[in-house]
Amino acid sequence: MIITLSDSGTPIVDQIRDQILGLITSGLLSAGQKLPSVRQLANDLGIAPGTVAKAYTALEGEGFLVTRIGSGTRVSANGSATPGAVLSAATHLVKTSKSEAVELDETIRILRAIWSTS
């Protein structure tokens, strides 16, 4: 599992949560798959364990992760992949936005505006 942190101004907890959620919804992390321990991921990212714990807790609260003592944190059986057509369209949007030098935040704003009017 690869998590990349940026200095975009987005809180680190949100970056971790969003990236793990993306891995789950894209099918790259599947139901039952084990995630790194809080300490291991924190060590890998060079951040405090509490930060990773907050991200894991948020995803647990949303039903995407399940943590059990002794077996660690795993993707919930309820965590499901996004339909292929949506992933394909999202991939196309990302490629087009990057080729046109449109930043992620602007792309998200555009998507939200279109979403609310459709």
C-alpha cells in the first residue's frame, strides 16, 4: 500500500483517509485485505501514530475498515469497488486535467459544480 503525503494544505489525516478510501473504491484494496499497523504506517510516513489512528478510526466509522484485537485492521466486507465505468471516467478526467494544467482542487470544484447542476 502506497500513501504519499503532500504539503497541499490538506490535513495529513484527510490525505491518509482519502488515499486509503481511493484504494478501496478502486478495488486495489479488497474486502478482508490487511492494512499496515498504525505504528508501521506512521513509521513509513514519518508521522505520529495518532495521526494514522485518526484516519483509520474515521474509515472504521464510515464502514470501510474493521479493526480486531489480534488480527489488525482490514478492509470491511462492506467496502466495495466503484463501478468500472466510473473509474474509467475518473481516470480520463485526471489525465485531461493534468494535461491542461488544471490543479486537483480546481478539478474537484468543477466536478462538484457539475454534480450539483445535473
